[in-house]
Amino acid sequence: MLVNDKIIKRSSSVRLSSLVFTTLIFLSSLGASAQDGEKLFKQNCATCHLPTEKALVGPGLKGITERAPSEEWIVKWVKNPDAMIASGDAYANEIKEYSPTAMTAFGYLADEEIIAIIDYVKNYAPPVEVTPVTAEGAAEVSDSGTLDEGTLRNVLIAIGGLLLVLVFILSSVRRSLTQLVSEKEGVDAPEELGTWGSITHWMATHRGWSGVTILVGTLLFLQWGVQDLMNIGVYQGYKPTQPIAFSHKIHAGQNGINCVYCHTGAEKGKHSNIPSLNVCMNCHTYVQEGPSGTEEIGKIYAALDYNPETKVYGDNPTPLEWVRVHNLPDLAYFNHSQHVVVGKIECQECHGAMEEMGVAEQHSPLTMGWCINCHRETSVQVTDNGYYEDMHERTPSWHDGDPVTVERIGGLECAKCHY
């Protein structure tokens, strides 16, 4: 991982400044625990820092307590770095001299919150990668351990084809044996009816079974046809190749970058925007090499006409053409902020475990039935939700003890999504 020469050469004490970035934006409850510290770090701090020795945008945090005079000193520094510098504190002024960025005061953070982050960094242990071992040529299975629907259908078709071939083989063997017996006994062999003639003869002599077979076959064909028709326009599992091999697993999973850091529109408007390359450059101004080397990150620089050595932008940027993965029909209205901010729905609820995806894909079917079922089953988040608290108090029917689902507040009305 590459950083500029100034960051490489700064003294180890500079790493203390990274602690401030680990407390950006996020404010949790008092009495934060070590688990709260992990949540604080992953949601807001991992954008620029790692809890290891490796540098990201800022330096790694491992060993921060050994470099700082004390944890109490760190808390004071985070709350008001300017006051620490103005007081003449030697360590604070040393940090100021080597730090590439100006510190910001976070006086609104509680002492316990900062201590919780420190505890998380001190106790951090890298996760152990486990590579699943699969038998070569084994049938594809779903997350639940069962064959997926498409694979199961293919298996059944293959079995049916094998059985049909077996019927033809046995029929041929039967005709040959019948002819041999007739020749041995010196009688004329029965008239050859052929395959189709044998089928019609059997149907004529077994009308009951014939009717049942035709009925079952017709019902199966109709079921298969309706199912395929229902899947028209459903692109669940769609996983297109993008102009840059962006990995959510690395960014959202390993580095813990919060979804809304890049997709800011998910909290602020109807659409969840595709982040501009300038957002990428918040980190990749310094992080110039990834798991695939410099090739993919180099595509960002090429699109922005940016020279990573001189850190100068040129005059010929070229927009990237990202391939859209999730796409609702124009007749359907969906508002991200209504679900993310008001409904407090986690991104993974619709998009799946993006933090585990190397390539982004459509996790959910996004059909009308899928949305309706969600509205029927999802309870409205009333507690500590200013959007619904007052409405809840003014609605007597909501106080009957039953869950207040989205359906009960009009979530199934057609005009809510189609108007």
C-alpha cells in the first residue's frame, strides 16, 4: 500500500492523530462497551484507518496506547486538540508538526465512547479466512444447503430423458426377443406397430391411465409456463461486469466502510446514487495499490486524468459507464430515505450481504409480491422515532397490543407506490 513520502517519514507519534478519525460523525449512547467501539470503528472510522499497523488514508492504529502518554491524554486530545496545542503540550505540538491534516474538536463525544474505541483497537484480532472445500463437479447448492430451483429442474429433465432412452431400448429388446421366439416356434411374428403405434395402442387399451397421464402432464406444463411467465423481468442474481472491478467485500466488509459514506443519496433522497470518483479519491489519493495491484485503482486515475506521482489532475477526465444492477420499473415509486431513515431498514434487508460480495449482484427479486410481503411482515419502528412517535400517540387503534406493521398504516394501498 503506497502513501506519500511525507506520511512515510513522519515519526511514530504521528499515528496518535489517527485516533481522532476513528470518532468521526458517530455518536453512541453513554457507557459504551468494547462491542460499541467495534461498531463505531466499522461504521465511521474504517473509511480512513485500519486497526492494524497498515496505513490506509491515515496510519494504522495498532499500538496507539503505547505511543500516547496515557488514555486520559488521548481523550483530552480528541475532545479539544486546539486547546492541547495552545497549552504548549509538547506531545500535542509534535503531532501538529508532522500530521498532514488539521485536527477537529469532537467535544460532543463522551469519554466512554473514546475509551471503547481504544479498547477495540487494543483487542483487535484479524479474522481467520476459511476457504470452503467443495467436491469437484458437485451440484450447485443454495445458502440453505438445498439444490436451487434451476438446478433441480435440470436434474429432473435429465432423469426424464434417461428414462425415455431406457424405454426405447427396452422396447427394442422386447421386439427382438418376440421375433426370436416366433421364429423358434415357427409362427408368424406379431405385426410391428412402431413407437408411435405402440403408444397409441397402449393408450387405447389403458384409457384410465392415459387420461391421468395427460392431465398430470398438462398441469405440469401449465405450472412450468406460469412460473416462467412470472419470472419475466425478474433479474435476481444479475451480476454484470463493471468497468472497474470494485469489491464490496474489501471496502464494506474488510475495511468496514459504511454504505452511506459512498451512497449518500440513500439517506437524503429517493435514489441511492452511484458515488462519483471524487469520493473514491478521498481514500485512493493515498491508497494506490490493492489486492489486484495497481491495475484497478489505476483505472480511477485514468478516468480522472490524475497523476498519482505528482498528485495533479489533468484537463481530460473521462466518465465511467457503470452498469446498473438494481432497476425498478418506472411505474413503481420507491424512496430510499423513507426506508433507510424513517423505516430504519438495514441495507442488507434488500441488497443482501453486500459486505460479502466480490461483485455486486441483485440479491432480492424486487417484485411487487416481494414488496407486499415485506409490508405485511415488517413492524413500524415507533420507539425513539420522531417520525412515528406522535402519530402513534394520536392513533388509538395502534394501542391494541398487536404489532403495528406497514400494512396497518396503509402500506398496501396501490397509490402508495403507483400514482
